[in-house]
Amino acid sequence: MVTTTIVVGDPVDAYELFAHARTVLGLPLDGRWHLVDHGQVHTLHSLPEPGVPAQVSVSFPVQIGTRHPGDPDTGMPGGYALLAFTSESLDRRWHRDLAGRAGAWLTGRRLCWTWQHADGPWTVGYALHPQVVAR
């Protein structure tokens, strides 16, 4: 299994992000997903779908306005939400396309984000904050 992970550095509605990520994969926006309660963090998971080459999940802190701690042991930065596309495909281009399409949605909302394919380096793919653009 290969995972591409996006860490959202600004507050984001996890359910909206999850809906967009499912749209990126061509998944229906109905109830074919489940919520996993990990205590302080919840995770939304898509269910396996025939013909869909990946699954998607979004992890987020339960307490609104707090950050997900990330994983210092693996170098994963913390953020307000972690989006993951997991598949059996080793095709880096396809995973980069998934990250780009999800990232475009985040950038369109002027949210900072960074992403990683498998265990590669973290790549910044962010939108500048309005106060930075105004300078």
C-alpha cells in the first residue's frame, strides 16, 4: 500500500475536505464512509468501492480550533487536518495528481498545506495568506 498525505496548516472543515477528496477519487457523496473515534482525534474513512483505485481518509482534532499533533517520529508536521489517499498503485504521477487536485481546492480557499508521497520528502504546496499577498 502507498499513501500520499496532505497536512492542512490552517483551520478547515474536515467534512468539506473529505467530501472534496471523495469527489477527486470519483466516489459518491452518500453514506459510504465511516467515522473512527481515536479519542482526541477522529478519522473519516471512505469504504472500499469496486473500480475505485484508492481510499481516502481525513483525520482531525475533535476540539475545534486545535491542531492535529502530526507525527514527530516520521517528520509529519502537525496541522488542522490530515488528508490521506491510500492505494496499491506505485504510480507517483497519479498520486501527485491526487495531491494537486486536492491541493488546488485548499489553495482556492487560501489555506496553507504540505504533502508527502509515500516516505518521500514533504513538499510545500500552499496558498499565501491574504496579509502576505497584501504586502
